[in-house]
Amino acid sequence: MKCISDPKVKSVFDKYPATVLPQMNRLRALILESASEIESLQTIEETLKWGEPSYLTKHGSTLRMDWKAKSPDQYAMYFKCTSKLVTTFKTIFKDKFIYEGTRAIVFKLNDKVPEKEMKQCIKMALTYHKIKQLPLLGF
């Protein structure tokens, strides 16, 4: 799997405070690990959308992630709010995550991310247009 990365993404990561940078780097790593585990996926694009690190694939729904100074004790992964992604995550994973409506999974800075389940969410997003018609997105 090939990752095409916009150099501007690095500048966003460079601006994250030291208190959140390891968490943001781990989320990024989970996205790239998950992408590499999808057999049919050949390319992932890492770019900026709304100034946030974003990840796009040919058949996927855009994933974004960010930390915001107005909520310094948390960071989040964002999904397209009109998709069935977060609604499906709530059905499958119930209270495993903290959700923000139909658009995000939110993490507290000191909480351990449930990586196995998070990778499932990421894989569903990166293949969304291939699985959106399946019950529970094919889970």
C-alpha cells in the first residue's frame, strides 16, 4: 500500500502540543496500519481538509483527526456525518467509545484507545463505498 502524503500535514503535527502529539501520532499509525491490512487498497492519501489531517481512499469516506485548543483534554477522529459509519459503530461497539453525534469518536488524552475496535472503524471508513449497502457495514 502506498501513502501519498502532503508535506503540509507534517506542519500540523509539528504544531500539536507535546501533551497530545503521541496520541495523534498513534491515531495516524492506526490509520496507516489499518489501510495496509485492506487487501484491495493500493493507495491512501494523507492531506489536509479544514486544516486537519485527513485520509482518503478511492472507495472510502474521508477520515479526519484533530486536537483543538478549546478542548485541550481530548482529541477526536471525525467521519462524514451523513454516512452510516458512527451510527453503525454505536450499534456494534456500544459504549466502547465516546461519540459526538454522528460525526466523531472522541478520546480523552489519558485514556487508552481500544485499538482492535478502532482499526475496525477505520477499515469501515476506508472502504465505505464498497460496504455501505451491507447490514452493519459487513461487520
